[in-house]
Amino acid sequence: MTDKTPPLHSCDDFDPNSLRVDEARARILDTLNTVKGVEQLAVRQCLGRVLAEDIHSTIDVPSHTNSAMDGYALRGSDIPTEGTASLRMIGRALAGVPFTGRVEAGQCVRIMTGAMMPQGADTVIMQEDVSVEGERIAIGAGHKPGQNVRQAGEDLATGDCVFSAGKFITPADLGMLASMGIAEVRVWRRVRVAFFSTGDELRSVGQPLGDGQIYDSNRYTLHGMLTRLGVELLDMGVIADRRDEIEAAFQDASQIADVLITSGGVSVGEADYVKETLEKIGEVNFWKIAMKPGRPLAVGRIGHCHFFGLPGNPVSAMVTFYQFVQPALQKMSGREVSPPLLLKARTTSRLKKTPGRIDYQRGWLETDEQGELVVHSTGQQGSGMLSSMGKANCFIVLPLESKAIEAGNLVTVQPFAGLI
Ligand code: AMP
Ligand code: MG
């Protein structure tokens, strides 16, 4: 036996048939395209939607050269190189009420933030740096010609490409569109997503629980995650583990939705109805993914409807959704899909880990008193313990080959901010 031979009683979790997370994500994204169809909407209706056209500025923003300060507008050449200079105040310029005359050498105009720069003036001295004596002001040396002035078109110039198609519209973008006087834009239509839970043990909220039964929580987490993504939701309820019901539900969903998401019933031995049905009416792959939690994932399609079968365990369903389904829906929504945002933080807890799968442990990320990022484990990490997600604000992402990590080491974290 050489050093390279794996030990007979390996306690790791490597499985040669399992797929790496990044590979699975890339394969999924490869099979998807943006949904067909655009809508023209009023700007205020576009928050969280995705632009289907490039936007070019129709005007200069700001449209006129204006003051960035409350103060005095004057000619830069009147700033003394030493000592003080005395200038005569010849009028006032307010935002929306321009001064109509011209500033000559030795003169100045009282000016407010946003007011149009008077002709002749190119510089603003802030009021705190000026002493006023009746109709005259005195300014000292040390000011720069051209200071405190916002040039016309410095934010956007006419014809600039402001946004490209694929831009996810944020509150700042609503403001930008309004600042260009744009009232309506074209956005991609929303992706229609149907979802249901499978499992004979599942009851819906409002029904009494019998022996061995549990409430269906996955439809609620899915409702939340999908709502955040701005897709159209079609909640199909709970479907029992029965061949005819499952087939009918798949058929219905494929008629009305772009995507169908189910949870449960994808573990080995249990997937039979789902697998059988999908093979009959569509196509499906059951992938074992080298990740924890959330190893099984079913991916396929029924006609034009894409299918994702998430694992039933509540944390597995969420982790799998965020790593695979969310980027897929973003791409279908017409959005640029960026790779996950990852940071380094020092773990304050010892983190258990077996090599062989990438771990998405739940953590609380914060800045400590020294200004360093630290992460605390939320404690027990069972894939059925939804409370671990509720207590967390990040995933602690431990690479495939990693073993347990001692407290004090740097680890990679994926913050929920921006993800969820
Ligand atoms: P399955 O993937 O169907 O084998 O389910 C794995 C575990 O997750 C089982 O303990 C199920 O009872 C549980 N489970 C499945 N679906 C749900 C659901 N919708 N809500 C809560 N727990 C679920
Ligand atoms: Mg089940």
C-alpha cells in the first residue's frame, strides 16, 4: 500500500457519481433562455423588473451648469493669490430662478445649491468662507477656479447609453429614468412559476395534524423566495404521492407555467412516481450533487416548461433553490447572472465537516470591535432544521475537500443580503 492509496475505511463523503455545484449550475444555465415577451410599463411599475431595451439619455443631466453649494458665484480669475479680494454683489440666483445678468470682473452673485450658474461666473465660494460687508464680500486665497460647480451633462450626456437591456431595475434606476424625463420603458414579462409540495405526510396550515403528519412549510419558503425574485406565482398546493394526481399536476403546470418547482419525493427509492411520470410526459435527470444539505436535485422539462424537483427537507430545499433555481430564474427573467458574492470572515465557532461535499452551513456574519468580519455558527445544522435558516444572515461555504475547521480560521461566507 503506497501513501496515495485511499484508506480502506475512509470516513469521507466523496461520491464519484455526484456532480459539483458549479458544474450543475453551469449545466442548468446552459439549457435556459430569457422568456419571450415584453411589456411597456410606467417607470414606477418597473421596480424589480428587467429592462428589455437599451436606454440612451435624451438630455444632459444636469441640464444646466449649476452650483453645488450655497455661496457666491464669481469668476475664478478674481480669486486672490494672497491676501483678500473684495467683490460687489450684483444679484441673486436661486434653484429654478436664474440670475439673468452677467458677472463681470470684480463682481459676484449670491447663489443657492442647484441654481443655474450666471453667465460670466465659473466658480462658487461656499458661504462659510466669505465675509459679507453690506453689498460687498471679501474672499481669501486658496480657492480653486471652477470649484463647487456641477457641469451640464456631467452625470449623463445626451446620447449616452445609460442602461443596457438585462439591467435589474432598482430604486436608483427609477430616479435615473425620471431624471431623463422618461415616462415608460420596455421590460421583459415576468416568468410564470408553478410550484407544489409532494408527500402523503403533508398537511396545509388550517388542517388538523394526525399521527405522523407535518405542516407543509416548503410552499411558504418558496412563496417568499419567489416573491423576492419578482416572478408570477402559481401555488398548486400539496399533491399526494399518487401516480394519477402527480401526472395531472405536471400536465396542468406545463400548460400554464414557464417553470415548475416541486419539493420532496426526489430521494432514492421514493422518486419513482415523479421519475416515471416525467419520463412518460417529459424528460428528467436526477442528479446527485456534491453538496450538503441538499444532495438530490431533479432537473428536466415537460414541453416548454422547465422542471426543478427540490429535496423535501426544508433547509435542503432552500439551499438548493438559492444555488440553482434562483440563477436559473434570473436568467429566464432576462437578468445578467453574476457569480455568487463571497467574502472571507473569521469563524468564532468550530465547524464540523466531512470531506467530499461542499457545505452550506448557516452563520451569523458581523463586524467585530476591531472592524473585522467574523462569523458565528447558528448551531445545529440538520437539514430539517429550518430555524437554522431563520437565525442566519449568511451561508458559511466550506469547500468540497475541507475537513472540520477550528475556531479562529478564515472561512468563505455568502451573505444573504443580495442573495435573498
Ligand atoms: P422527501 O424528500 O420527500 O424524502 O422528504 C424529506 C424530508 O422532508 C421528510 O422528513 C419530509 O417529511 C420532509 N418534507 C418534505 N416535504 C416537505 C414540506 N413541503 N414541508 C416540510 N417538510 C417536508
Ligand atoms: Mg416525501
